[in-house]
Amino acid sequence: MWIEEDNKLKRSFEFSDFTEAFGFMAKVAIIAEKMDHHPYWENVYNKVTIELNTHDEGDIVTEKDHK
């Protein structure tokens, strides 16, 4: 579930292993690039944490982040 906190949308995902986590990140990267909307994210082994906000709008959460 996404939560809105500190002017960011945040969510953590857990996968079975690093390969699955990295595959998820690769898929998200392609979508983010097409949207020209790049997340802050971290990956440690099987966990991926994503934070989104819209820099062009003053680092706040916008409809673009929810898409």
C-alpha cells in the first residue's frame, strides 16, 4: 500500500530474491523513463523501496505521482 508522508508517496516491496527485485526495478525503470518521471529508490537484496514526488511542482505529490 502506498502512503503519503513528507510530501512523498512511499512504498516498500519484498520479493523472493535479488533477481526478482532487480527485474521489478528494470520494468519500473522503463515505465518511469517513458513518463519522464524518475523515482528515488533503494534496493537491498530482495527489498525495493520507492519514493515519488514531482520536482517540477516544488517536490510535492501530484497526480503524476499517483499514475
